[in-house]
Amino acid sequence: MAVTAQMVKELREITGAGMMDCKKALGETDGNMDAAVEWLRKNGVLKAEKKAGRIAAEGLVYTEVINDKTGAIVEVNSETDFVAKNADFQAYVKAVVSQALNSESADIESFLEETWAIDTSKTVKEALIEKIATIGENLNIRRFERIVSEGVVVSYVHGGGRIGVLIEAQTDVVNDAIKSALRNVCMQVAAMYPKYVSRDEISQDFIAHEKEILHAQAKLENPNKSDDIIDKMIVGRLNKELKEFCLLDQVYVQDSDLTVGQYVDKVAKENGAKIEIKKFVRFETGEGIEKKSEDFAAEVAAQLAQ
């Protein structure tokens, strides 16, 4: 398959790798995007997959929690940051999160067909279309999630709506100290982007996949060592990687002497409680959406022509 400028552009945005590395990876994998990412990792170009660095979509992430038991988080995108700072748009996003708080829809398509709570003569989609006409810019309700808990739900919004986090915890004590501590854990999630609460959530398939990647990297660095030695070498690397992926294993950013799990246990002991983090949801505005670049395609084409 011929490698096109668009394919190189897409792979670069997914991985953050250089253009010529992306071109080579696509050439080696017959244009298969997933295989090209694997090729980059196995050949030491990437240590881990990155989120797309060229985030374009503007907008806001908002959260709302009622009675410490029910929480919702939404992302609504706009075309420009100017609109995202507009009071009318901000009020609309708050209305959307309130809608999500009472929604029983399982997906965004069903959510858009719900009756709009503010004006029951319209659906959520029809209200969105009206808001687009009013603001004069394309808007999109991209995603939402709702958590109903028997324990407690706590939220945190960073950067005026750039990142939002919900955390659900099971606890037999709910007081201001525990909610404050859980909000600190929300801030950890916002800053450090874990993938899982704990290692119990990680599938064996995922671990096997990461071992394969780490093995290929170590073999590239140590071509003369046997596979048995390489397997022993990567144990420490795998553990380090899993600690970064798992919230409770991460170093707590506000006290580097503790892991997040140890911090939660410390707060539980101080308050005579049992606290278990059950779930977190993290939305970042525009996460993974490509940013328009007027000159990038020409830049890639020029590199491909070399």
C-alpha cells in the first residue's frame, strides 16, 4: 500500500513520533495504523502510546453532584475558545450536565433523543440545534457519564472546564474531611491520568501485550542477551509501568512519601472509616480530536518527497 501524507499525519498525531519515523513504520506495516504504532514501540521510537498531542476541539467539561450520591460529567465542544468563554455557552453546558444527572440513557445517541428538561417541547438534540443557531458556531455534545453510588461521589473541575473528574468511593463514613480527601484524589486523576483504579482491573491480555512491547524494546537495546535474561530484565520495567497506570499505586502528588492508596488508608484511619475507591471518570476537553493546521499537510508532503 502506498503511504500517503494523510496517513503519516494521522500516525504522527496518534503517537507524537517524527514524520520520517511514521513514514517508515507505515511502510513496514503496509499502511496498517495499529501495526505501525506497535512497530514504533517495538523499535524504541515510542516507550508508550501517547494521546494525540494536536488537540483542537474547544469547549468545556463540567460536573455536577447531588446529595453526594449521584454525579454526572459532560463534554460539550465548540469551534473556538472564544465561544467556550462565553457566558451563554457556559450556562448551556451547565444545563446539559444537569440533564445528564437525571438521564437514564446508555449512550449519546439516546441522550440526544431525550426530552430537554428546560423546555419539554424539544429534544436535547433540537435544543442543541437551536443553541448552534444562537451562538453561530458548531457545537457538539460529545460524551457524558452518570454515576449513582451507595457510597459517595465527588467531583473536580480543573482549568475552568478543561479537565473534569468524577470519583466514586464506598465508605461507611461521609464527612467533609473524607470528601476533601477524595477531591484531592480527583486532582491526582486530573494531573496524572491513570488508566485503572488498581491492578485488579488489568486484564492478563493487557499485561501480556505490554510484556511483548517491553521485551522487544529490551531486545533492541541488548541484542546479545538471551530471551530468558530479557524476560528477567523487564520485570522491573513492567512493575514501574503498572504503577503509573494504576491510581492507587501512583505516587501521591501532594506527598511523595505516600502512594495514593496509602493516602486514602491514612485518611480512612484518621476518620474511623473504611474507604474503597470504586471508579473514576476523567474527561479532557478535545481529547483526541485533531486540531486543524493550515501548513501541516504541506509539511508532510514535502518530507515524503525527500
